[in-house]
Amino acid sequence: MPTVANVVEFLEQFAPRELAADWDNVGLLLGERNVEVERIMTCLTVTPESAVEAIEERVQLIVTHHPILFRGVKRLTGDTPEGRMVLSLARAGVAVYSPHTAFDNTRGGINELLARCLGLVDVRPLRRADERKQMKIVVFVPESDLNRVAEAMFAAGAGNIGEYRECSFRLAGVGSFHGSEAANPTVGRKGRREEANEWRLEAICPANRVEEVVAAIRRTHSYEEPAFDVYPLLAPLSGNGEGRIGTLEPSRALGELAAAVKAALRTGPIQVIGDLQSAIRHVAIVCGAGGEMMPDALRGQADVFLTGEMRFHDYLHARAHGLALILPGHYATERCGVEDLAERLGKQFPRINVWASKRESDPVNWL
């Protein structure tokens, strides 16, 4: 059977952690990687209700959009609802993984799913970003260490270029060193200059993974003091970024588009700001709570901004600048994503029973 580690590897290929916002807490947040997985439940948020469902259904892994332990905690006890919930999952052996904003913004993620539901064309990031700052790590290893060190670097996050993994360059050469009397060299003797056949092994990695990769090198390299260099790289522009903006062909009236959103997301009443008869051609999308990206929607000359929820003064700001808003609610704009992710996981791991939580519901009652 696949393990938690196998599922995590797939999720991190589909929604790389490097796409997540700096403030986010994504990845494997609870559990052990070597546990075999027979049942997975996806959900928008781990709540007491969805946690009970996972435990009663003997789930080994929850994939939740919103992270548990979102902010740093100093204690985890049964004195709080959150503590009781997490402790119950731990006792039942349920692992928890969250892709959150990496899932929002990845290709095929929630924002693109919303764009696809509306039939948008020419879809591109709303807030385009350069590739995250990349570094190149070069380490010099004896041949006996070469594969072991390379595998450790890859596992720690190095070697990813676009759709390719485990990318590296290797070149044979000769290294020299002179160990002091306090040294304990792996090859040769201390107190004199030695030469050794070595390989130059290099791979790129995101700047925020350098410490992990260097730690992996130190852990697997046989030398007492491995020699390595870390070089900053100039990052090219990419297709990555936050949110999405696309075009309706042909244009639609705001009221008609809002009705289409309501039907596509199978939700109750939705909030609409703007003239219902106005023509909408360019649509900006940010799932969840996207108010802070309204300036990006205005710069992108969007006619309407679709997001889950915003503040009252954001409504006024949008109306003053001629930007219509469609607000179906936070839950509605993201629940579709966890349902889609359950299908995606089921196709990738046909031996695993995968479903989206049946007990999860919108905490907001629409009357």
C-alpha cells in the first residue's frame, strides 16, 4: 500500500510548497511518513466534526486546505477544543497535510478551477511573481558518497526545475586538503597535505530550503568538514503567481455571471456589488478572502473581482473605482477545490479510498 510519504510526495509535486505564501504553514503537520494509507479524507478545515468523521471512518491521512496549528502554539492540551481535536487525531494515528496557498495558486489549483468553471480564456496569474529566489549548491564528495549525498539533497528540496525533479550536474576532479593535528580526516592522514579523487555535485534549490539541503549534506557526507558553496541565481520570469485573471468570450452581464457563479458553486445567496446590467469581460479571481489583492484586480483592468469575502470598506472602494464584486462566501470558493483534490488523489492512488468530508458544512447560514 502507498504510505503517507508517497501521498505527500505527490501533493508536493502537484502543489509545490515554494508556491505558498511566506506567512503560511503548509506541508505535513501531524503524523508519521512511513504509515501505510488505505483511506484519505479531504476537507476545507479540520473541525471537531470532520475530525470525528476521520477517526470513525479509520482514516490514515486528512488532506485539509486550511492548516491546523496555523499559528505557533506553546502548549497542546485537552483544555481547549483545538487541543482536544489534535490530540484525538494523534491518538488515532491520523496524519494531517495542508497545501493551502500552494494549492490556491498552483497550475490546476483552486483559482484555476474557478476560472475553468466560468469558462474563462487567456487565464494568467493576477499577481505575477518571479520565480522564488533560487540558489545553486555545489558540494565536493568522494565517489562513495556521491549517490547518497545527491539523494539526500533531492529529498531536502534541491534539484527541481519546472516539471523535472532530481536535476543535478556532476564532474570528476581532484581535491586537496591539509588537516591540523586536531582533525580527524576520513581519507589520508592529518598533519600533511592530501589529495583525493572527488566529484563536484551541484543542484539548484529555493532559497528557503538552503538550510535543509546543507543539513542533509552534512548528515550524509563522510567528511568531517564537507566543502560546499552556495551561489545566488538570477531568477527568470515565470508563469507562477497568485490569483488568476481571464477573459469571458463573449462578455456577460454582471447579474448573469453572478447567477452562473451561484450555480457552479452550488451555494446559497451571494453578495454582488455593481450594476447588474453592466457588461463583464475581464474577471479577476482569488479564492477565500482576497481583499488585499483588490489593487491587483484594478491594475489588471478587471471588470469584476470574484473572491469569497471582503470587508465593508472594500465594497465602497471597489464601487468608487468601477470594479464590480461577486462574493459567494469563503467556504463556497474553496470547498470545490477539496472535492476536486479528492478526485485527483483517487485517480493517482486507485488502491486508496478517497473522499471529501461528508460532515463538513459552511459555518454561515444563508437565510
